[in-house]
Amino acid sequence: MKSIFTFILFLFISVGHAQISLCSWNLENFGKSKSPDAIEFIANTLKDFDVAAIQEVVAGNGGPQAVAKLADALNRAGTKWEYCVSDPTSGTKYSTERYAFLWKSAKIKPVGKATLEVKYAKEIDREPFVCTFESDGKQFTVISFHAIPKGKQPESEIKYLKLLPDEYLGKNLIFAGDFNCPQSHGVFEPLRKLNFRPAFTKQKTSLKKACRNNDCLASEYDNIWFNTSKILKIKVNAIYFYTAFKTLKLAKEISDHIPVQMEFSLK
């Protein structure tokens, strides 16, 4: 009886609310090094989603061109897509890169201009890329983020994310990206206290150097954090794209991370 009630309640909440599918993917060194076949493969992986947040776009000229080629490949898949690419991040401690968003224009529309969050640029090496989108008359704001590597203490950057809900007061925030840190780490506790929850728990997303006993994943790095008071999570999916390749080495020509996806509706 309880399960039937829960199902009915789910249907009641979902009716009338557009369902949105968001994918986040660290596309390691996404630029000139990606072959046409690699870009075609990436497009085929992303084509069924509504919004894609991409991390690790090359900071040089090759990065924006690669995103443009990806958008073209998505358009050729049968649905109109639009995209935006960030300026290079300002940090110089370890690396600089760009971010990108791509979205299906028939369902999703950007509100204003996507920008890098510069207020904490001195504290965050690769400052997040922020874009507000609208679907079915309701808005949500995706903050795409790529933390410094595990050996550089990514928690020293992640701790600033708790300040962004006040910076974007009234916005329905979603944090998506490669945190280089598992969701179980205590640094996320302030976000939890603000009603944010991870879409994935105990889900490894980075690729090992080599598979062992068919185990190819190493660490719980990539995730999507959402506010449970404003977003209804419908389902999540980790996409094991590497299984399409004969070897892990070939798969890593695409990326050393798998994409993660969450389908949701806005309350």
C-alpha cells in the first residue's frame, strides 16, 4: 500500500512539470586532439539529453572550435542544439581551461549570458561557469565546476561553493562537474545543510590506468548536487561509455571520466 501511495504521489508531483535531462562530463583535454570520430562518438552519447555541462575544454583556440564541431555533430543527429564557451579560467597555480554548455534550443533557453564566477577567482583555480536556463516557464542555474586535483586538496576550493547560494539569491542552483573529491567528504556538509544532495552516492566516475577483473573505475569524482526543496530528482544514470571500446586506452581517447546524468523536474 505504501509503495502505491508513493507512486501516486510521484505522479501527482510530476504532472505538469517538464522533465529535464542534465549531463555533466569532464572531456579531458577537449580540443584539437579529439578526432572527428571521437567528436561523433561524444555527440552520440549526449544527443538524448537536454543540457550538457562540459569541463576541461582546452583554453587555447582549439577548445572553442572543438565545442563548435560537437554542436554541429549534435545538430546532424536530428535536433537543434546551441552552445556557449567560457573565457579561459584565470587561475595560474596548476592549469587554466574553459567550460562549455550545450542545450536543445526547442526545450531549453538561456536566460542572460553565461559567465565565469569571478568573485572567488583568487580562491578557486578554475572558477565555475554559471548559466541560467529556462524550461516550461521555470528557471534553473547550472554551476559547472572542475576542482583542482586530489593531491592539491580540492576541498580547499569546494568549501567556497557554500557561499554561492547567497551570491545567487533566489536562483535554483545545480552544481555539476568534476569535484576530484567524493560526495561523502565533510567539505560538502555545508551544502547538505542548505538542502543540497548529490545525485550519486558511491558511484566511481574516473577511469583506472588499467581494468582489473572488469573493474575499470577508480574514484568518486563527478557528481551533480541539487536542492531537494526546489528539484524533484526522477532518475540518474552513470554512462559507462568505455565498454564500447576494445581497450581502455582507446576509450581514454574520449576521456578519462565517464559522464553522469540526472533527469529532474522543477517544483
